[in-house]
Amino acid sequence: MKVVKIIAWILGIVLVGIQFIPTERNQSDTVPETDFMIANKVPESVMKTVSTSCYDCHSNNTSYPWYNKVQPIAWYLQYHINEGKDEFNFNEWGNYSNRRKKSKLRSIISQIEENEMPLGSYTLVHKDAILSNDNKTELIDYMNLLKDELE
């Protein structure tokens, strides 16, 4: 029993200690001219869906939940945000070549069709980010339209 108490105390001290290790915040006050929504004539309904379901992890401005300052959850969130932005950043759209844009659009379409995005871990907490069949169809149709315009 004494060993369990010692381990519990050590874990408690570690958990308290890591609360003082901050994470980088992914927030910006400006929307760059290269942003997907600015560079394209995005319909209002598509804009709303993309903003709600994609932008937290795939842009330079994350809307953080209340628990974002609790470690190790903050590290987990930051890891996913960095990974999402490395894969595709809607704010950088205008900087991509047409070839890369087509590739990203194909990837977006594929991931929506295969229910890979948004991530289940994200929609578990953000119920409004779940894509309905109508949302999926609308997004896929719009992304296909953009892809066709690039050819």
C-alpha cells in the first residue's frame, strides 16, 4: 500500500508540474489574402461548413475549447493542429501551385467520401462539426467544381 501512495504522490506532482509548460497558440487576428474563402467564391453554406468542420485544425486560427490549457490535453490538441496545418492549411491556399491545389482538392474529396475527416476525436467533442450527407455532397460537389476549374 505504501508503494501505491508514493506512486500516487509522484503522479500528482508530475501532473501539477506539467501544467506550467505552455503550448503554442494557433491564433491570428488577421485573415490573409491567400485564404481559401477569399481566393474562391465560396457559397455561404460551404463557407459555414468548412469553417465549422475544418478551420480549427487546418488554418492559422483555432477556436480553443475551455480545456485547452490542461496538460497533457493541450499537447494532444497542439499535435493535431500542427499535423493538420502541415497537411493542409486553408489560409495558405493562394500560395499553392495549381498542381498542388488539385492534389489537395482530390485529397479533401477522398477524405470526406471515406469519412476520414473531420476526425472522430474532433467530432466527439464538436458535434456541430459532424458532416451530414447533404453537407458531404455539397462539399464534394464544390471541391470537384474548383478542381475542374483548375484544369
